[in-house]
Amino acid sequence: MEEFKKYLLATTLHECTICTHLRNLGKYTEDLHDTEKAIIAHVKKTYDEGSPRKCMLISILKYRGFYELPVTLLRASLQTAHTEALALQSIRTKELDYPLMEDMMTLLETYYKDKKYKEYCTLYLLLNYQTRNKDLVARVIHDKKTMNREDNYIYLRKNDCIYIRQNYKTASTYGIKKEVIKSRKFNHAISSLTELLSGCNLTYEVKKLTGGFTESTMVKLSIMNNNNLNALMQISHNRGTNLHTMYTSYNNT
């Protein structure tokens, strides 16, 4: 395992990805050099259908690939696990009465076509950056000199804008967040505004524009529709939440 660890550390994989592989393999109690059929049988017996099974198979494949061990059957098993995870995601979305991502994207486009630009920009940030309500209290500015070190801003430039978050729940841990947004539609819409949300009841404002769903439901929706490690790491970065918290608090797959 030490050789495999050195190999992972020498790759361009993100630190969180490496830790996940090592943690998964550390939990695996059987012989990783066993036959593919034996490994598949153990994984099916030990790990729940859906994301837990899929994640374990990904790590095992990484390990066996390094040692040039047979992986043909394991790859087929991973594909099955991925399909099962997607099916479970669909079922649980309906059971939990979550919106469909397709419906939210349609609503987003409707806001743009109807020139409801505040609703469009707010929903865009919820869907693409998994924001909390507080993150959406932001001023739209053209001059950086008007910024202070406490508030949130959307700074307009010629061909894009920068979404700057200084006042959000986990700022003391993750610091200032700056996201460059190049979407033409977003930049056109935001240029007509002076601010996003500003009211006292942010939960009400968010639920009103999402069709009754909270920001917590929206981040869960993003996780369910982007259920792979790289996507989850991006959501973790966007929201300012560590992966463990995301898995225990937001993951419904």
C-alpha cells in the first residue's frame, strides 16, 4: 500500500481525491489482489447499492491498475454500480419531493426570456455555485474602489464579472471567494441590476424564486446530479463546506 500511496502523491490528483482512495482502501478488509469475482462478491455483500459501492469500486480499480492486475470484470461492475446509483438518485428525488434539475433549468431560461433578471441571476448562482442565502446579498458594482472588506459584490468587467464573497457562513475558514463568471446571459442580466437580494427574509425570497425550495434543497439537488468525486469537490469549494459535512448533511444518494 505504501508504494501505491507514493504513486498517488506523485500524480496530479487533488489531495482530497487521494485521501478518499486511501480511506476507502483502508476500510477494505479482504485481499485486493484476489480474483475479480471474489472482490465483486465482497463489495456487493458489504457496501450498499449506489454511491458507497461505486466509490469503493473506483478506488479498487485505481489500486489494481497500478499493480497491473486484471480489471475487466471490475470495470463492468463499476458501470453497473453507476447505473444503479443514477436509478436510486431518480427514485429518491421523487420520494423526497425534490425538483428535477431539468425543471430548474427550464425555470432559469424562462426568467431570462421574461427579463426577470434578478430572479435569473439569483437562481443561476444557486444552481452553479451552490450558495447559501447570505451569499446572495450582494451589490453590483463597476468600480472596485467602491468595495469594502466586509460585503459581497459582483464586479462587472468588459467581457465577464467577478463574484466576490466576503460575508458568508464559513468565511473565517475559507477566506474571500472570487469566481469569474463568463456566461454571456448572466453578464447581460446582471448589468441591469444594482444588487441581488437585500431583504430581511432571505429564505422567503429564495423560496419564492425557486418555486418553494430552500437553498439547502438546491445544494442537495446539485449533489444528486453531480455525484462523482471531482464534481463534489467543486461543490465543496463553491459552497465553502468540507466533503465530510457535505456527505453527512446534504447527500441523499
